[in-house]
Amino acid sequence: MFCLNLQGEAYMKKAITLRLCIVIIISMMVTAFLSCYIQIKSAKEAMYVNSMIRISQISQVLDNNSEDVERLKENLKEDYFIRAKAAAYIVQNHPEVTGDQEEMSKIAALLQVDEFHLFDTKGTLYAGTEPKYFNYTFRSGEQMQFFLPMLDDYSLQLCQDITPNTAEGKLMQYIAVWREDRQGIVQIGMEPVRLLEAMKKNELSYIFTMVTAEKGITAFAADTRTGEILGSTDDSLTGKNVAGMGLILPDEKQRDKGFAAELKIEGDKHYCVFRQSGDVLLCISSTYENLYRNIPSNMKIVIFSLCLLSAAVIFLILRMLDRFIIHGIYGIIGGMKKIAGGDLDVRVNETSSPEFAELGSNINQMVESLLEMTGKLSLVFQNVDIPVAVYEYSQDMKRVLATSKIGEILMMTEEDMQKVLADRDAFAEMIGGIVACPLGDEKDVYQLGGDKPRYLKIKSYQEKRSTLGIIVDATEDVLEKKKIELERDIDLLTGLTTRRAFFKKMDCLFRQPEVLKTAVILMADLDNLKSVNDGWGHEYGDQILKKAAELLKGCEAPNKIAARLSGDEFILVIYGADSQEELFEYIKRMYDNIMHAKVCMPGGKTVEVRLSGGYVCYPEVTAGYRELIRFADSAMYRVKKKSKGSFEKYVPEDEQPT
């Protein structure tokens, strides 16, 4: 039992460990999946936030550079107006320089201007440092037409933006003012080196060359109208169109706020963050490999931590289960098995937990109640003096529960009875042996052998794996019934079978041809009963009847039925013979005995006992037994009419006796 408990505990531990591992592994997988999902989401969110910061920085640089350019333009414009006015002052006060090309060049060098031109009041260039431009007018080209309004307004002074000049298409910035004496217009030209240098710093291509990008990170700007990439940290992207990369522009409100999209750049998928700044769409993109670069190492740490934690949890849970549950369960199971095996003296004392202690207490109370119930039933049966016993056993129990009178009813000593009750199989075998001997047609009544036979009524009830049985001592009832049956089926005067019992036996016999075999039916009638009754009285007539019955019962045949059908009418059936000759021999010897039979009468006289009879053989004559009796009866009456005191056989061929 101890070994079985250890095996059971080991099996339960193994089963719990397996299920626990499955639950933990599933939990780990779910946790790892959630962790991976959260890390992916966090990586995208971090990328979005960082990209917005970098886009804001780039946008701020663009705004600052634009302000610097505008400020430089204003400063240069003021400086250029001063130089133009200085040139006008020199020309107005020294008109002789207008014809001296060398002096004009010196003035230009003095004022640090690249070109120096003089226009008359009609807008025609007539003098300056560039003779090849002479005779050009304000109407000569689009660039020069910028200054045409000055011819109508003496208060105007104009500074032209950097524009290719009309004569050579050379990038220049021209500034023109009226002479104070209104005798002409003085124009200076400046090569915009400084301004172009400042404007270059505000170009996207220049700005992105100054942006440092990590591996896998690309920054670029695209025109919102055309989608063309104007500048990028990756020079190979400049000039390409974002629409070809899979970008579908959202509405302007969303572009101003910022949005994320997935683009395919150079064959690789990128996670891109966009925001519009002015007329350009700024973008920071990252390959997914770079975006998720930390996730594999993080997942290794997470999985390792989960495995370590799971192992610790499993160990602690199994330790607690073993200490507080498994040991307690198998302690209770061990006690229950002993109780089920019939050892009702066992008590369950498991205190590993309050719940098990309570369960053990309830089991002990149940056993006590069971014992008390058996004792109460025994007490009841003893007090009412009823010869009855009750037993119960289960396939899960070794012991049989029974009331105290069972040993007395089964005619067993207390010691022997306790041994049998301790072994369910032995008890069931004993009951099986008893019920194997049923008493005739009596239902559930069986005969118990011994010096003095006892008759028991046993009734058992099966319910699932349990058997409940009741044993009643029915000896008195059976004997009383046998007495009644005997008085009913046996003629009290002669001791022969009565007419009713005879026909009942014949019904049974003729349903068993293997028992009947060859048979003979003899009908016999006393020849001198009436004369005895008349001469000596019925008392001596009864002596004649008894003697006739003794002669019939004295037939040597092993299988016979002798009956008294009416007052002086008898019948004898001999059956189970192998041939008619065997039957005839029995009848002959019985007839010889009859011929020597006498009954003593008062006064020393004797009266011979004589029977006239007719018999029929079966299956020589095949018919029902009632028909055969009728045939034998007809043969008997023919004998009585012809020669009393003899037996004759019924012959069916000619209805004549032999």
C-alpha cells in the first residue's frame, strides 16, 4: 500500500508538473508576444517622437537661414544705396569724370562696386565702366525694364534682386538713384557673391550635407507640389519622386501636424515620419532593421528572465503542492482505501491543511455513523426477535458489513463468521453456494445443509458496484408449508398420492420424454371392499384399503407413482424403463404379492386382498396420459365383468384384452 501511495504521489506530481509547465510555457509565449508587440510599438513611437524633434530642428535651421538672408539683403541694400548716392555726388560735383574711362574705373574701385553706369534723363546708358553696355536703355530688356518707373518719379531709388543682366546674362544686383540735380540716373552693379553665399546656406541640399545621420537613418525634403526630393542625406535620393516610393499625401492639415508612413526606398522598407515646413515636406526615415535593432537582444533578456522566473515559480508551487496538498491527498486516499477494504477501525488524521483536517474529520464521522447504523439494525432485529440479517458490500470494499444475527442464521460460529465477513470474495462465494440449491418452485428460498436442514430466504439488490442483501430464516414457514402440501397431496388413510397431486405429477412427467421413456399405467379396483364394510364395518374396510396401498407402494420399480383416485380405485404408473419386458416383470412380481396378501378380521378370520386391474403401455399406445388412463380404466372394467382378481393389458388393435 505504501508503495502504491508513493507511485500515486509520483504520478500526481508528474501530471501537475506537466500541466503547470504547459500553462507556464503558454504564459511565457503570450508574455513574450506582448513584450515584442510593445517593443515594436514603442520603437515606432520613439522613432516618431525623435523624428519630429529632428524635423523641427531642420525646420528651425531653414527659418533662421531665411531670416539671415533677409537681414543680409536689407543691410546690403542700405549699403548699396549709400554707395550709389556717393557715386551720384561725385559725378554731380565732378562732371569731367564722365568722359574719362580711367577715372570712372577709379571711382568704382574707390566705392568697391563692380560696375558703374550713368543714364540720361531718358534712360539711355551713355557712360560707365563697361563701354560695351553703352546705348542700352531701360527698355532694352526685362532686367532693365525694372528701373523704367524711375523716369516718371524722381523720388524713386530702386535696388534690384539678383538677376541675369540684359547684356550678358550675368548674375548681378543693380542699384539706381537720381542725381540730386535730376540731370541723370546713377547705377551701380554688384556681383552678389556674399549674398549668394548666404543664400546657398539656406538651400536644402546644403543643409542636408550638414545633417549627421546614423546608419539606417535617412533625412530628406520633398517638394509638396511635385513630390520631387530636393535634398537628402543620401545623395542618391535627390531628384527622385516620393510618389514612386509609395507615398500618398494626406490632407494639408495632417501634413502640418505630422504623419507616419511606410515607403520602399532602394528596395528596402522604411518607416518614415513626415511633416510639412513651408513648401517642402521634411522626412526622417529608418529601415526596419535599424528600427528594431534592439528588439532581438531585449527579447533574449526577456525570455531568459521569464524562463528563470518560471522555473522558480514551478519549483515553489510544486514544493507547496507537495507539502500542503499532494501529501495530504494521498494520506486521505490511503486511509480511504483501508476503510474501503473493510478495516473500519482506521481513522483519517491528516493535518497538513485545515481543509484536509476537516475532510478527515468528516470521513471519520461517516465511518462512525456507518458502524452505528449497523449496530442499531442489529439491536432492532434482536429486540423484535425477527430471524433476519442484512449484509452489504461494495466492489471497492474488502470487508462485508452485516448485522449481528447473520452467523446464527447461517449456523456458523462467531469466529468463522468474522473470518468470512473480513473477505468479500469468500462471503460472496459462500452466498453463491447457498443460492445454488433452490428449494423446488419456491422463489428466493434455499436449503442450507447440515444435521438439521435450515431453509433461508435470500434476496439481494445490485446497485452499480454495491450489493445489499437480506437473509431471512424461513425454516418454520417452509416446514409449515411442506406439512400443508403433504396433507393436501398425500392421502391420510393410505399414504398414497392424492388425485390432485397425481395429475400434477403426470403433467410434469409427460413434459419430459427423456425421463418417461417406456411406461405402463395400471388402473386397479378393490374387489371386496363393500362386503368387508358391510360385514365388519368401515374400520376394517380401511384396513383393506391400507393393505392395498402397501402392495402398490411395495412395487419394486425404482420410478413409480402410486395414487388413490377415489374410494376403492387406485392407479400405479411405472416409468423410465428401457423395455416393456422390464415393466411386465415389475407388475408380475407385484401381482404375486397381491395373491398372497390377507387381512385379519375379528374372530381369527382372514380376508384376502384382491385387486382387479387393467394396464396400457406407452409408447406402444401413443396418446396423452388422460387418454391412456381411460384405456387402462376400460381394460379394468372388462376384467371386473369377466374375472375379478386379475390384471389384463389394453390392446388397441381389436379392443380385446389378452
